Amino acid sequence: MSNAAAADDSIPNQSAYQRATTPTQKATIDQFRIHGLSAFAKAPQEVLRQWLKTGVNATRTTLGIYPRPLELYVYPKKSNQPVPWAHTRRDKHESIHFYVDTQFSLESFVADWTVYHEMAHMAIPFVGEDYAWFSEGFASYMQYQIMAQNGMLTLPIEQAYANKIGPQLKWFQSDSNAAFIATHLMKKRQFPAAYWGAAWFFVLADTQLRNKHQLTLTQVISRYQQAGRRTDDSIQALLSSLDTLISDTLFNDLLIQFEQQPAHTLYPVDWSEPSQKAD
């Protein structure tokens, strides 16, 4: 996902940054491996190590310890931002690839949303190109969950989502279903509209989990790392595993709604409390 697709509104405060980069963190080399550091000078190498360690720690604090090590690749790229582009690869070894400009400080890297977005992708399996909207909506929603839970957002999380999701609601005031609309937007390369429109799925899931089960979505995803993540290989398997964890059909029911109901029945006209159309 490119930074050009959805700019971040947040910066870390100093205490959060200090917590994120303290040597007492627990991420170890067996939880992630960094490739490509030899392309950088010694000082930038250390910045990249600390940044990626911070990203791993923040992500696992929120989404759990992943069942396999993260394979992280870095490449130099001149830009006007720390991470102009990044993407995941879902082959045998599942990896994340970051293109970085090391003229920026460690604080700037930690403040950038990209690492949390890309690492969030790895909390769930690859669910196929037909469900790219689902994957990107998940990672977009989770990037702010990770940043908020680790003290990296300086605005309330509700406002962070309002800033991103609110402007995209207009696309979903339609009789077409939400999955069709999000897929169409992606094909038209209208990525912010597709990603943040799809994030509404997870706003609704989180709201329903809180209301019905006194659980948060991040708690369920954290449990999922040891209860299906290794073996699930489709969206049907993923949602069935999540539903099993809560003894409900919440996730499968939501997917049916996103694939069959008119989008305007699921999305509000304007941003408001997520519970507006959560049930």
C-alpha cells in the first residue's frame, strides 16, 4: 500500500515514543527478521532496526504474537516522507517490503502509519483478490487500533476514523452492495474510498462484539493467532474461526450483509456513533 493512498493524521507524543523505543521491549530476533540493511550506512541501519522493532512490539501488543516470524525487507528510496511505499507478499514465506528514505528521524518513522498497516495485514491470512477490499479495510482499521493502544495517536481514535471514513460514506449511499462498491472503487484506483469504506465492516464488527460479547475486535484477533491463523486459507475459513472463538455467527452474518444488502442500509449518510447501523 502506498502512502499516497491514505495519509496519516497522527503523530506520536514524546512519552509514547520513548515507551515504544525503550530497550526493555520484548521483541526478539526470532519474532522478526530484517533483510536488506546492508544497502544502508551504519547509522540508518540502527534507525531502521529500532523502527521495525517498535512496529513489531506495537502490533503484537494489540493483535497478539504471530505464529510465524515476520520477514521484513527494506530498500532505499528518495522521497518526501519516511515510507513512500510498502507492500506485503503472500507467498510461502509471507513477507513485508518497505521502501524507505533514511533522511528522516526515528521519531518520523515511528509516527508513520505504514508499518502498523502492513503488519496488521499479517494478522489474517490472504483471503484472495476478490476480497482485497476486506484485507485493506482490516489493515486500515487496525493501523489506528495499534497506534492508539500504544499511545501513538494525539487525537481521539473516534476522530481519527471520522477523518478517514467520514469523507468516503457518500460512495456507499447506493442500492448496490458494499462489497461490490468497494471492489469497483479499487479497480478505479480510488484507494482511500475503497480502503476506508471497507473499514466500516470492522467498525460494525467491533461495535457488535462490544455490545453482544463484551469483547473488542483486537482481543478476538489476538486469540485468533493461536486458533486458526496457521491453517486458514480463505475468507470462509477465517470468518468461521473468528465466529467459533465467540460462539456466534457475527462475522459470517456481516459478510452476508456486505455482499447482499444495499449498502445504504449499512452505512450512515454522515459519520456518527458507529452503533447507528451496527445491528
